[in-house]
Amino acid sequence: MKFQNLRRAAAMAALLVMSVAAAQDSDQALSKRCMTVMPTLAERETIDRNLQSFLASRAARGASLNSAVGSISVPVYFHVINIGNTLAQGNVPDSQLADQIAVLNAAYAGTPFVYTLAATDRTNNADWYTMSPGSAEEKAAKKALHKGGAESLNLYTANPGGGLLGWATFPSSYATQPKMDGVVVLYTSLPGGSAVPYDEGDTATHEIGHWQGLYHTFQGSCTAQNDGVSDTPAERSAAYGCPVDRDSCPGKAGLDPITNFMDYVDDYCMTEFTPDQTTRMDQMYQQYRG
Ligand SMILES: [Ca+2]
Ligand SMILES: [Ca+2]
Ligand SMILES: [Zn+2]
């Protein structure tokens, strides 16, 4: 009898898992949270080797390896790409850009980074408005609009379509493609936008995490290396919604880091960068953007 109950419970659990998986699939269809192109494992190893030798040379010179909280000011160049003057045409008002900067500074409050609006430009261009990652339109827009050097964040708002929320470039690619450096987000993902449940501005928080050198928390799945950050528990795949107590790598310590900005959960659910993520962002900024 007990055994039968157990089997029934197992069957129900399996059904539950299947329906959760189906819900996740439909969420994925509705929204591709992020289209940032991830480095291959070999590229990651090269990036990590280069970081280790950078840190070793800094240490040999007695240079500080940890920047103080709030000690690095990051100039932000906003590029609002639109097809007309209204918000529905992508012309995000200055108030929403200011709100986005405030959301970033709250999210990065425990890090060295303070984001400061340097300039805003507005461009009416129907081709650039719907640019997709890796497209000729993206290259043309960035070539025309990019400002500043490696230290500056170029933040583009556009309407890429297909449920796509945003994408970013990594610090390690700045040297070879400086004009492409930056972050593109769906304009309705800014705070107060219409991209519910991605309407609190954390698409930019997440994409800028990549721009600062972080991978997804589910990068590398349940492998020992996983996302290359030691205080984020390994995670098998992206989490959607806000699945509290999810443990997709049961053989690895800790519940999934679903409240992390580098997962795919709803904006209200993502609330933190970990200390080791902060350290990595600091080191990457010093190496590539300092
Ligand atoms: Ca980790
Ligand atoms: Ca686990
Ligand atoms: Zn991402």
C-alpha cells in the first residue's frame, strides 16, 4: 500500500514536472530574455587564463585588486532608436531613461560601479529600430552612434521583435570590435514599460552584467566549473517566472540561484549579484575597461 502511494506520488510529481516544463517552454517562446552570444568553452578558458595573468601582474606591482564600492563611475550613452516621436514608436522619454539609470544604480549598489548619464541621442531609423543581434542593421547603428571608449556604456533602446529582450557584448571583445561594444534592450523593458513581467528595468541590469563580464547562472549547467563564479550554485537551465526552491542540480550544493540578475526570471524576482560576481565584474573592468 505504502509502495503504491509512493508510486502514485512519483507519477504525480512527474506530471507536475512535465507541466512546469511545458510552462517554461511557452515562456521561452513568448520571451527570449537574452540573445547575448556566449563564448565557447575554449574561449572562456582563454579569457580566464588572461584574467589570471592580469591579476598576477597587478599583484606583482602591489596594485589593489578590489575596488571600493561606488568608486568607479561608468559614463552611459543612451541611444534611443525610434520610428517617430511617440512612446509607442520607441521614443522613450528622458524620465524613463533617468528611471533606468536609477534602477541600475540600485542593482549595482553593492559593487564598485555607479552609472552616470553622459549623453542621450535620438535617431529615427526604421531599419535600426528592428535590428537583431549580429545583423547588418546592428552594425550600421552602432558604427554611427557609438560614443566614448572602453570605459563607457553604450545603451541602445530599440524594438528587435520576436520576444527578444536584449543582448550585450563582453569586455573581452572590446579590443577587436570597439564600435560594437555595448548593450541593446527592448525599449518597453525600461522601468514602467509595457513588457510585463520584464518591465522593471532589469533587462538592462542583466545585459550590463554580461557587459561587465558575467555569464548566465545556468552557464555550464551542472558541471563543476558552471558559470565560473564560486558562490552561485550550479543550475541546469534557465529559470523562468520565480520558481522558489528550484534545485535543478540536486547533486550540487545549494538551491538554484533564481534571484540572481544573471538568471532569466521575472524582473520582480531578480534581486542580486553575489560577492564573487561583483569581484569578477571589478576584475574584468580593471582588465578591459579601466
Ligand atoms: Ca557558480
Ligand atoms: Ca543544487
Ligand atoms: Zn543574458
